[in-house]
Amino acid sequence: YHSFYVGATGEIAPGVWLGGRFKVLNGIADLSTSNRELRFLTDEEYYQTTLEANYSLNGTGSLEYNGLNNDSGIDLNNGNFDFDQLFADNYGIAVDLGIKMRYDRLTLAFSALDLGAITWREDASNLSLNGRFDYAGLDVIKDALNENTSSIAIRDSVEAAFSVEETNLSYSTALPAKFYISGAFDLSEQMQLGGLVYVERFREKTIPTFGLSLNTRLSRLLSLGGLYAYNEQE
């Protein structure tokens, strides 16, 4: 997507600065999910296998479902995307906000970026998969992978149990929101201690990062610093 913005910043009180940006977004292409529930369960007592689905796939272009017995499964046609056509009828808005405060030897700052979403309208396609399938066999995976009459029957039964709906409705996706909290303390005229907390939030997932830094000024032209950072990833 593209982002076009207008922003302003200024000192609203002694030692306090406030800034912000208003952004207009234009989406180029997207492929994303909304409902994301797929469960493969085995009963603890009877070993019955259950497959449950509440899954939605959205995209710009043509999404075509060809069934489980078709090698292609789901086809995605992006509409012959060409970089000569970088603008589409997919618009959204977002804002960036930030504040910085300075008191004596302490500086604190907070910012929130990319608070917004894009609505996808042009060539929007949607596939929704809903249903439940129960299989009483002991080795459903082995049977389903074998290319024989039994596996074909199983796939036919799975396909009959699930309802796949194809639509062309507009939908929205949120941007990954980013939050920064930082601080710096002047230990002396030459040395500064700093800290940072960064959090990225996308859908139900939150990714935090923490940092601690120390910087010292050796001369008017030379500074030496170090940074330790921790990032939590799955």
C-alpha cells in the first residue's frame, strides 16, 4: 500500500512537544484471513477424528475454489498485477501520534504509529469454509493420502460436510500498530542512560521488544555507546 500524509509538531508547553500525522492509504494488493479457526481433534476415549472449520480467506483478484479432489485446490488470480497501475479503489486512513517531555536531566517519549485500516473494494474476492466432519477410522491421515477408492470416498465425504461460500464483498484489514515508550537520563554531561519498550500489535498477536543503552561522549567529535535488546518471538 501507499501512504500519503500531512503532519505537524510543536512545543505545546515548556519542555513538552506534541506531534502527529494524518495519513491517507491506498492499497495495491492483499491476501489475508479473517476467521482463522481450523481444528483437528481426536477423541481421547474412542479415537474418533473430528475436523472443524470456520475459516475465511480474502483477496484482491479472483479466488476460486476447485474442491478437494482437484489438484489445484484454491486458485488465486491477482488480476495480472502491473506496477504501472499502482493505484486502486482501495482506500483507508491512519494516524501517527507522539509526545516528548523533557524535565531537567530526564527525557521521556511516547508514540503510536499506524493506527488505521484499509478497505479493499477493487476485485475483492472471499472464500468462507464452514463445517464439521467426524471420521471413526483409526488412521484418517494415511487413508486420505493414499490414492485409492477409500481415500477418494473420504475426501468426497469431507467435501460434502463443509460448506464453501464464494462472494465478492469488500473487507477491511488493520495495519500492524506500533507503540514506542522511550526514556533517557543524563548521568553526567558526557554520559546518558536510555531505555526503550517497543510493541507491535497485529490482529491477536503482540510482539514486544525491550532495549537498554548507554552512551558516553569521548570528545566533541566522538561518542561510544552500547545497546542490549530483547525481542520475544514465537
